[in-house]
Amino acid sequence: MLRAGRAPRVLSVTELALMLRSALETGVGTVWVGGEISNLKRPASGHLYFTLKDKQTQLAAVMFRSAAQVLVFQPTDGMDVVVRARADVYPARGSLQLYVEAMEPRGLGALTLAYEQLKAKLLAEGLFADERKRPLPRWPRAVGIVTALHGAAIHDIRTVLRRRWPAATVVVRPVRVQGRGAASEIAAGIADLNRLADVDVLIVGRGGGSLEDLWAFNEEVVARAIAASTVPVVSAVGHEVDITIADFVADARAPTPTAAASLVVPDAAEVADGVARADAALRRALARRVSTARERLVALDRRLGDPARRVRDLTLRVDELGSRAHRAVARRLAWDGRELAALGARLERAGPIARLASARGQLEAAAGRLRFAAAMRVRHTRAAFERTAAQLDALSPLACLERGYAIVRRGDAAGAVVTDAAVLRPGDAVALVFARSRARARVEDTEG
């Protein structure tokens, strides 16, 4: 019940809500609040709606699209975060609500969290797999470079390319390599160079810097552009200790831009040395091949010969064998003579007179056997010599001529031997070679 007297001021619900809003704005203002995200919703509008809670209390929160779209990581339920927000009353429902302006993961930097989230996502998609990575061309015609036009990286890359492989054309697609929008420019640069038919390999990178400076190479749009490139890509971002998402997706990683230039082109001096060594080796191989062929030709020429030369060679061989047999018999006789002399000397040294007559008889018998053996050796050697001579005579073409055969040659005595009458025509001149002397004739007719 209302008491009599001055009537109290009665507020409407809206007035009270506005008073609470004003009190919150002046008394609380913008604050940093830590808590756990739950009931996260992402409608098509792009706003984020969630509950921020601790063990005792929870507050509704909203992060409008303008603030949410600059987050480098993806908020998820259960994530412990710190938000910068202002507390306000939502008039339509009269509920207390936090309007979040910024958000950071608690205990882990936002960039580090975003890096790990994107790395895990692309790894699961297979963009880091070794089997999808392509080898770099050995002799690139043109090298495409996506980097800042006036940075130290482009100067170092071009210097190394000119020194190592001046034959390669260098195509530079200048882009911003840090700041908002840099990632989109880098992706567009990769796509532009892919449309050039002569570019064989791409270098994408920049010089060193902080994690924030290198962040464009950790963004998904750059990773997707590298994965979609039809030209092999070398990532060259920062220093050796800097590892970016682009390094994982690229076909090859270089620790620095200078190392990237050395990786994509060969060293002209080394190539020239290799060519010179190969040329020298080829020349030596060809020289050996020619020498071997020449020796084989000479050997074949020796083996071919002609019948007269073969007869002469066999005759000389028989004479040589006869001489060797005579020398062998003479050496054996001399050896046996020396043996007899040695035996005689031993007999004389051993010799009681009683055994001298017996020993002399034995010596004479041995001498007789030696003479007989020598005679038999000479007879056998002479018989072998006569058999060899008979075989030689049987094989000699001259023996055939002695039996009345003749050799027919076309033209004169130096012409080709005729073995088939079909090669002759009436009127052809021929030479007839007999065992002694020659004759010339002319063909009147042939019979098949």
C-alpha cells in the first residue's frame, strides 16, 4: 500500500532499464573479463553469440561482425579466453549482456593459436603430404618471384640468380608482404604467375621479422594458393628458425631468400665443369672405341690372308718344328753325354778295381741303349716331319694343280677366282692358272 503524503515516482520498465544502462556505463565502463566460452553460435550475419562463464556465474555475450572478422583464430566451446567488453542492459529483454570488442585466448597468444589451428586443419586435408609435392625443374627457363619490390629479399634473390644461372629469365610479381590485405595480394601474385606459360618455378617469400610481420604467410588464403599452383613453389620466408604454414604446403622450403635462389637454379660454373668432364670422358671413350676397332680390323686382315701366304706360313712352321726337333735331340744327346760323364766320374771315384770291369760293361750297354734311343728318336721325328709335310702337300692348292686342275680368274691372273660359270658371259676374258705357267682364254659359251 502507498502511504499518504508525497506520491513516489513510478518508473516504467524502459526507464529503469535505461537507468541501469547509464549506471553501468558510468560505473563499470569497458573492462577485461576472463572466462570459458560455451553455447557458441555463428549465424549468417557474422556475429558471434556465446556465454562467458566461470564456476559460479555466467553472462550472455555478443561479438559483432566488425570485431569478429578480425580474429586470427577460431573461438570454440570450452576455450578459456580474455575479452575486452562493456557491460550493458539489452532493453528488449532487460537482461545484462556483455558487448565484446576484442578477444584473446588465455595462456596462448592469438597468433600462435591461429597458427596451430590452421596447421592442424591443412594437415588433416593432406596439404602437407610429401606425395603431392613436385620436384623442382633442373634447368628453369624463367623463375617467378612473389615478394615486395623494394625489400632486401628481392635484391638477394636476383643477385644470386644472375650469378649462378644468368640464362634464366626473372619475373617479379610485387606484393605487400605484411599488414592487412597482404595475404590476398600474395595469393593473387601466385595465381598471376601461374598464368604465364614460361615460368617453371616460383619463389614466394620475404626477409626476416617478427611473428606479426610474417603472419601473411600463415594465412589460409596463401596456403590454398600455393597448394593450387601448377608450378612448383619454393617457400623462402624469414630466417632459418622461422617456420610458416607456407613452408609446410610448398613443394620445397628454403631457410632464406638467398638459399631459395641457390635451390631453384644450378650453378653455371659447376655445370660447365660437368660438361667439360663429360666431353673429355666421351672423347676418351671414342678414342678407345676407334683403337679397338682398328686393332680388330688389323687382326681380321691377318686372319683372312690368301692361300699362297697360308702355304708359306705352314712351310715355315714345318721347318721351324723340324729345327726345334733337331735341337731337342741334340740337347738330349748332350745331356745324356754329360750324365754318362758324371756317372763315369762317380765310378772312377767309387771304383775298386774289382768292380771296374763290370762297370765298364754296364757303361757300354748304356751307351748302346743311348745310341739306340737316339736313333729311334731321330726316326720318329723324321716320320712325324714327313707326315706333316704330306698333310701340307695334301692341303696345298698347288697339289691340285699338279693333278691337272687349273684356277680360272676373270680378266687376268690378278682377277677374282671364278667358282660358278653363271657369272661369265660369252666374250669374257679369263686367265687359266696351271701348276706351271698361265694361259689366257675367252669364253665362247656357258652351260648352267
